[in-house]
Amino acid sequence: NAGVTQTPKFRVLKTGQSMTLLCAQDMNHEYMYWYRQDPGMGLRLIHYSVGEGTTAKGEVPDGYNVSRLKKQNFLLGLESAAPSQTSVYFCASSQTLLSVYEQYFGPGTRLTVT
Amino acid sequence: GQSLEQPSEVTAVEGAIVQINCTYQTSGFYGLSWYQQHDGGAPTFLSYNALDGLEETGRFSSFLSRSDSYGYLLLQELQMKDSASYFCAVRDPNYGQNFVFGPGTRLSVLP
């Protein structure tokens, strides 16, 4: 099993450009999450999904959109990138609500917006 | 809302024992988790406490006191590979019971 994978691993964008980050998991998990991590800080939840076709806002959703068309995939979109979105983005998954305390993380995407 | 406090840095020597503390303020409490993250890596799950007391997993133990809104991670027989950042996290009912993470404690293990 590959676990949780993220594409791409690195990306540099210019202000105003758009991009989509792809997260895939092969553990048949119901819950998926997108976090951002800024230097010296903990993880902050952007959006999450409790199942195929569902999404919800987290703590810092502004400037991002998500979609969960297939259970195994969770996409994070930036419509018009801003320098404040320079960060490391982590995707995670967990099996059920009862086991949400144990999340499995992908390797991260390092995004720089110039 | 939720807020968590951790020391920013801790330093210890190989073979020693170190304790990383976490205090939290929450509008609802459903448990405290701990994650480890090496530089450039992804967070990995270490432990979870829903009830008061000590949970032991090998060299790592985690403690919770709900009455004090306090928990700690105890690392014994420190090894160089334990040098990493450690995050505590609590479940947040505002976001579908997802987690809010603390700012993290950077542990440096010296030879």
C-alpha cells in the first residue's frame, strides 16, 4: 500500500495563477483533510471531507476550494494564488469518526507563490 | 474555540528522559493526540488519550489530566533519531470533530 500520496511535491506559482493539488489514498478511508503548515507553526485545517461527494470548511478556507468526486481522491484548488499562500500543504486521511484521532499524512507539497 | 500551548524547544542528551508538556483550552474535549514530525517530513501519529492517566507505547508514553487541561509526552531512552518536532492536538467540535494542532515543540537530542 502506498498510503497517502500527494502530487506535485514542489511548485512555484506567480501571483494570480491557479493550480490544483491532488491527494490520493489507497486505505479506503472515509475522512480526508487538507492542512497548511507555515514555518514554526502547527497544522491548520483548510477543508475536509467526511465521504465521497461531501466537503466542509475548516479553520482557514479562504482562497481555496476542494472536491471529492471519488472516495480515494481529494483535490485542493487555488483559483488565484497569493504570496500569503506560500506554505507546505499536507493531505491526511482517517478511517472513521471514531478513529479520527489517528490521521495518516501524505509527504506534503511545498508551494511558493512569488 | 480551541487553543494549545507547548514549549517551543527542548534539548536533552542521548539516553535521557524528556517530557513535553501541552496545555489546552477547549470548548469541548474529546481527547488529546500526539504527532511526531521530522524536518522535511510528514507528521506521524504517536499516541492518543481520551481518559485520564498514562498510555505507554514502547519508549513513548502520554499522560492526560482532564481536570487540569494538561497532558504530556514522555520519551525515554532518547535516541538521536528522536530529534524532531512534536505536536499535541485536540478534537474540535467546530469542524466536525477534526483536530486543532498546537504550535509544536522542537526536540534536539545531543550526543
